[in-house]
Amino acid sequence: MPSVAKPDSLDAKDINDENSNGSLLPRTKLYERLKQREHSWWQSRQQLINHKERKMFWYGENSLMMWFLWQLVSYVIVAMLLMLLSKLLGIILPLWQYVALFTLQTIIFVVMLAAKGQMANTLQRKIDKDELLREEAMNEMIILAKDSLYPDVHANAPLSLREMYEYFDKSFHLASLHCLLKIEVDAGRLILTQKNLEADILPPDLADDELNEHASEMIYKSTL
């Protein structure tokens, strides 16, 4: 496999046009752009996971109970802060100010609860955007890999996932390489001789840790 340069801040614009008539860019440039697209894919993947976890926590099936629980916790926290101020600074508020404070706190909670559906929709739009960005980054990675990674893998197969990972100085995530090579495996151009069942069950973009344990056993052979 040819040497690979470190990525810089180039923009991967019009990738389809640049590669439609064969590789018009030097191999090192293709790898640079592939690394950039992989970085974008990984970031969008991380952001997507964070947004999905937030939606599940705050707007899932049992979210209403969670909202009331956190409101109860906020009452306790405010009460403890008022007691601490009273003890340390000698600040004693009249009863009506305590009532006003907790009433204001309740009003804020009711307003937020009423806007719960709208906030959930806003978060869902962010999730949809993350999904689109991740899909676009993956499509660009595949286009670039056709003129860089795939020919090199076929020329040097059989190779393990670990060998490819270490060859690129660990600049690619294992899950990224696995996703890209899976395209060739599904097309019948590569054969994965040893499959790890646990890694196959997990979504490819969530299996990085699992793949790390079995990357040496995952051997890719070319059928070309």
C-alpha cells in the first residue's frame, strides 16, 4: 500500500466530479480527503448519539415521571441553598418571599412542561440533520475509497482489520474501516474469513470498542 500523508484543512468539494472519470487527484490527496470525511462522519455520529440519548432521557416513554422527579429535586436544592444562606449569612426571608420563590419555580416548570412537545420536535430536527450529515459523509468516504483504499486493499489482500488500522497510524477508526470494507464484502469483492458475531450484531458505527478486541481475527481476502 502506498504511503499516506497526514490530512490538512482541504475541502472535499465536488467529489463526484473529481472522481467521475477516474482518479484525478494524487493518491495521497485522496487519502487526506478520506481522512477528513472520516473525521466528519465520526463527529456527526457522536453528535447523533448524544442527541438520541438526550431525546430518550427527556422525551421518552417515561420522561414525564423524570420531569416531575427533577422538579422535586430542584425544590430540595433551592430549599437547601436558602437554609445555607440563612445559616452562614444570617439572611432570613419572610414567608411570603419563600412562597413567591417556589411559586415562580413552579411556573417556570409548568411553562417548560407545556413546551415539552415543541422542544422534542426541535431535538428531532437536530437528529434528522445529524443523520443526513452522517449519511453524506459516508457516501463521500465511499466515493474516495473507490480510488484509494479499495484498490490498495485488493492489491495487498489478505489483510486483517488490525493491519489496516495500524498501517494508517490509527488515524482511522476501526468502525470506519469496517463500514467501508463492508461495502466491498456485500458486493462480493472481498471475503471476510472470520466474522465476530458480537460485532456483527452491534450497529457498525457503535462497534468500535468491540472491533478493537477482534480486529486481528477479521481477515479480508480479495476475490478480484
